[in-house]
Amino acid sequence: MLLKHKIAIGLLLGAFSATAASSQALVYCSEGSPEGFDPALYTAGTTFDASSHPIYNRLTEFRVGTTEVIPGLAESWDVSDDGMTVTFNLRQGVKFHSNDMFTPSRDFNADDVIFTFDRQGNEAHPYFTVSGGTWEYYGGMSMPDLVTSIEKTDDYTVIFNLARPEAPFIANMAMDFASIVSAEYGDAMMAAGTPEMLNQAPIGTGPFAFQAYQKDAVIRYLRNDDYWGDAAKVESLIFAITPDASVRYQKVQAGECHVTAYPNPADVQAMKDAEDIVVMEQEGLNVGYLAYNTTIAPYDNANVRRALNMAIDKQAIIDVVFQGSGQIAKNPIPPTMWSYNDAIEDDAYDPDAARAMLAAEGVTDLNMKIWAMPVQRPYNPNARRMAELMQEDFAKIGVTVEIVSYEWGEYLSRSRELDRDGAILLGWTGDNGDPDNFLAVLLGCDGRENSNRAQWCHQPFEDLIQQAKVLPTQAERQPLYEQAQVIFKEQAPWATIAHSVVYMTMRPEVEGYVVHPLGGHIFNQVGLSQ
């Protein structure tokens, strides 16, 4: 399906064991398959790990292990006094990758920046509908309304003209959706009648170049020896796609993989006790939730949603599913994030009151679906078990639950639909350290049918988050976000479930791995001792 590769898939798999044993190949046991390799089209961390982090760069970047914004493909930037104009001064001499179908004739320049963003916001652009063209982040972050134009003043200067000031704009440019793609490659593939190759055979400027992919099995990358930044420590990077957490750990123990994520919580202590295993941990900038479809009765009624929330025994979920690696969530942002409103009281676990509230709203004999993710994520290590616990809880108040699931890509795609039947288990790891990345992207009106899986648009909440965006300081923005969290709790578009600790498991020869607070798994700084 995915083109002719420099390395044939059969040879790749046949040599996999030998390659994994080589000190020059780093093998990561990943938890699932990417939806594609064009990060602007998607929102899942699994996809970003396989695409934006190894293959691409952005105008700005986050220093690995922090939320500090540093120069990327832009060496510097200037924001006008009124906040309405942002000028990026681009890095020169940056090389794009090549593949069997394409060899670049020039270095990265301003044309690539304009192409990258214009295809996401301009409905007349030839790439706007390619590969589904959902552009979830771009739409969910109100970028079509924010960016009025992008100007190229010369090959290495680009100006973004904005409709309003946007406090997190520079940090937003470091997010995965803003990964810079090659305009020249895009034009060549469109002329060849294969524009989908941008998503299937990616070309970027990043530390690793894409080589081959076999769906649900393996992805291979080679070090980009022309990389403009610090060269990757290993010659090749392999993603061994392994959905089962126990099997991932077995592969690490056997030396078939060097690093893996999302262990079973019940196995963490044994991993810590093992002499030949290293376990890193960090409090996650995340939230796991159950999103009701607020466009469909009876979930369009806030009292019904609050009643259902009161029926969920969240402590039991923490005990059974997270097993000490999480804490109950009461707000849609994690407690480590600025503007977290700790004064809010969580919904009490009270099945009797929940049943009475449903009866008062005329809701009896309710049948509902709960969607359970097929993969492990940092905010939910076992969605199926979580759904089963909710099924038991809801049965106590007379609500019958059917648990459904789909393949990960289909799950994400179908859950965006405005008329989706049922409540969906999902979650979020912050992309830029800003509350806007949770409150606007996941709950704002522009995110409906995209990242806002509750399909919720509540104007008092929307007014607060939009006002907060344009204010220049955290001190000015914080009260608005705190009030927005009060409204969120009253309206209950989600049942907030948990914030989790993130664990990474690896072999002792792995050197330089850093747990990234924004959830990505980044390997260009990782080496292997002899």
C-alpha cells in the first residue's frame, strides 16, 4: 500500500532480530500503529511519536524534558507591540530528506512554511481535502479565524498576521500539527497524482528519515546525517508495534526492545525491583475522561450528565485500573498546570442521589454505549476494564451499558462524528503547557467534530476562554480560566476520571532518555552503551 521503499519490508522483518541486537539500532516497543505520518491530520500521541518527533521540525520547539520554547526552524521571532503580527526569521541551510520518488532541489525556506499552514486553513488549497483533510488541531484551536494571512517577505522571513493577539501562539508553533512539510514534495506528488504520499511516505527535516512501514508490525527510520541540529546518537530507529503491555515488557527483558511505554500498573513494582530493568517516572500533564455526546438526548441535559457522573466510583477506578499510578481528576486540566482551580469540589459518589436526579429529569430505563479505547495511553492504562467498572456503576442506578470499541484509527475517526452514539473514553496530554491547550482545544466551540469529543459548545464558557487567549500575562488570564473550570463543572460535558503518573521502562544500556512532560517519546538524544 505504501510505495516502494529503499529497504524492502520482507528484508526488514527478516533482519529485525539482528538489527535489534546492534548497538547502532535503537528499538522502541510502541503501543499501537500510527494513523498516518502527516501529524497535521491527527491528534493521537501514538501518531506523533511515529511522525512529528523523529521526522519533522517546527518553527519553534520544546526543549526535551521541559515546556520551554526554543528556536527550531525559526532562529528567532518578533511579536509586534499590539500582538497582531509575528515575524519568524528562518534558519538557512536546512536539508529535507529524500526517497525513491523525490529528491529535493533546494533547502527549506519560507515557501514550505506557507504551504504547511495554508493547506490547513485555505479551503481552496489543493491539499485541503487530501487524506481526509480534517486538520483537527488547526480547526480546534480557532486557527482559521486567527491567522488572517501569511506573508513571505524573502526566502527566510515569514510574517503571520493575526486577527487578535494570541498569548500561546509561539508555543503553539512548537506543537505537532505545526510540523513543517516540503512544498516542493507536495507539488511533485500532486503532479504525479499521488498527493496522499505526504501522509504515507513522509519527508521532513528531522533527525531521522522514514524508511519503511508495515502496518501493525514495524516502522523503520535511518539517521539523517544532514540534520541541521545535533545528530542522532544511533544510526537507526525501529518502532516494534506491540499492543500488549505484557508482551512489550517481555521484549525488553529479552533484549528485543530497548525502551517501552505504558506498562501494566500491576507490573511496575516488579519492574522497579528487577536488576536489569530501569523504570523512569514522572507526574503526567494529562487527564482521562468520559465525554458525553451533548448534542443527543438525554445527554444534552446537564443534570443528566451530572447524575451519571455521581454514579461513577472514581476511587474504585483508581484502585483497580491505575493501581496507585493515578489520582482522581476533578477538573479538565491537571493540578500541575497553572490556573488549576483547586477550590472546585468534585462530584460526590452518590448512586442514590444519581438515581433520584435521573428520575427528576424523566430519564428511566436508559440504555447507553460506552466506547473503550483499544490501546493503552498514559491517561488510561486499561480502557476496557474502566468501562466495565462504569458499566457496573451505572447498573446500580438503572442504566444499561453496552461497551463498544474499534481499531484505534477508526475509534478516533468515528468518535468525532457529531451524531456519535454514546459516551467515549479518551484523554489528553498537554501539548504546550498552556491551559488553552486543554480548555479551548478539547471543550471550545471550534473543536466540535474534531478534538471536542463532547460536541459541547456553551457560550459562557466559550466567552471566557476566548477572552483569556488575548490577554498577555498569566496573572490576567488565570482568573478567567479558573471561572471557566467552574462552568465546566456545573455543565459536566465530561466525567473527569484521572490524572496519571507516566512510566517508561528500558534496558540499562539506554543512555540519555528523558521523560517529556508533553507526553512525546523522543529519541534523537538517546544512545546505547556498549
